[in-house]
Amino acid sequence: MREWHNQSHVRWSCRYHLVIVPQYRQKAIFGPLRKDIGQSLRELCAQMGIELVEGHAMPAHVPLCLSLPPKYSVAHAVGRLKGKAAIRMHRAYRGRTRNFTGLHFWARGYGVSTVSFDEAVIRPYIRNQEEQEKRAEQLAWGDFAPRRKSSLPRWRVQTVPQPPMGASCHGAL
């Protein structure tokens, strides 16, 4: 059953499937950084009054399912989440305490779609995406695995005999 939230003059349920990626889509999210990003996004969402329904940090992207109150636009909420999370990452991992101008962690854009009543499909997708990517990667590596020599004959390119030098291909005139 879908949860509806109430404010003074609004009854709302606004959920969004959001995907944010690191700068240049590098696989930069791993180890302790992966845990810290999750913790910092949870804390930032709690500060802003946003419900983090589901999220999973992957090496190259972070898919989230957020429930935003109608007082925030999606662009404002994503901009604040990405900006504050980047500042926290720079403080923790680069030792910066001030002057964060020009430092970037996240890529400039983001992907977002509304979640209607298909939330039951999106939440397991976010949760199990890492396993699906590992399986797809293993299948892709199957093309590059060493192969046994086959017993089929190899096709050979047949060379066409060339006319001797000085001979014309049009015949004698």
C-alpha cells in the first residue's frame, strides 16, 4: 500500500527514481567511500525532510528512490544533495576544510523519473542491480575467454594471380 503524507494544505506522495554519477563516470565509489556516501546521503535527506526510500552505491553510479515533499523541486533537492555530499567527501578524503570552489565529485547532470505505482518493481531493481551487473559482466567476459582450437578447417584467402609487369590488362592494341 502506498504511503500518503500530509502537510497543512496538501496530501502528497511524490517519489522519484534518481541516478547520480561521479565525475566522468569513473568507478570511484568503493571501499570506505561507498559506506560514507550512503551515510552522508541518509543524513542529508533527514536534514532536508526527504525520505530516502531505497538506495545502493555502485562503483560508477548511485541509484536512489526518494520521496520529495512538494515544497522542493527535484532540481533543487538533487543539487543540494550532490553539493553537500561532495563537500563532505572532500573534507573526509582530501583533507579540505574550506574553499571548495572548483572541486567536483559528481557529474553535472542526473537521471530522474517519477515512480508511480510500479515502485514494487523499481525498489528490487535498485537493490539487486549490483548482482545483475556482475552477471552481465561475466557474460561479457565470456567472449574474451581463451578458447580451444576447433577441429574446423581454417578459411584461407586465395590469392589471385597478378599479370606480369608491363603487361596490359586490356590486351594488345
